[in-house]
Amino acid sequence: MAGVTEVNAVNASAQQTLNVGMQNLGKDDFLKLLICQLKQQDPLEPVKNTEFIAQMSQLTSLENLQELNIKLEYLMGMQQLAREREDLAFAASLLGRHIEAVSPENGQVMKGSVRGFHQERGGIWLELEEKAVPLHWVNKVLVTAEDGEDL
């Protein structure tokens, strides 16, 4: 009976580890623990069907959560890529246009015609005649006439 008590203690410890660090355990670890528990169970008091079903449900939930996590990470990556492409398209649409940009740090207003753009420090910068400004600072876009006057 001493062996059965030790096995039950190991099973209780394993269950506690599962509850505390579920995110650190993978599907294979969970299956190994479950198989170990089934091999080491007391033949006079086998695991009840409800406990076994609950453990299998936990395994299924773990697999589903892992798949969901992978899909969410992929979706977040695709959203980031779409956002970057939208910013590039917007920057390209500003070429030759007159813009007004406001610095959020000091409220300084910068005006100029967009000559080009480039990516730097994780963002898109518009190149004006004298300086470059981040795309997200733009608050006004004007169409200029051929003679250079604002419309």
C-alpha cells in the first residue's frame, strides 16, 4: 500500500503542476502525465470515468488553445502587414502634394511639398523640401495648382 500512496502523491503533484503551469506544458507532456497516471493507478480504485473524461477534455482544450494561438499570431502578422502596405500606399499618394504636419511633442507646424518617402525607425517618413516628417504627423493635405498656389 505504501507504493499506492506514493503514486497518489505523485499524481496529486502532477495535477497541481498542470493547474499552475498549463501554459508551460505541451500536448505531449500532458499525454505523458495521463499515461503515467493510468499505468500507476491503484487497481482496486481505478480512475473514474468522469475524471478520465475531464482529463481528455483538458487535453482537447489545450490542443484547441494552441491552434487558436497560432492562428491569432498569424492574423496579427497579416494585420501588421496590411497596415504597413496601407501606409506605403498613402505615402505614395502624397507624392507631389502639399502637406501640413504637426509635431505632437511641441506643436510645431511644418509645411511643404512631398518629394519622396522612406522607411526609418519602424515608420514611414515623408521627405519635404527641407526636412523629413513622420507620416502619422500629417494633418492636412492640399492639392497645388500648376503655378504653385494652394487650391
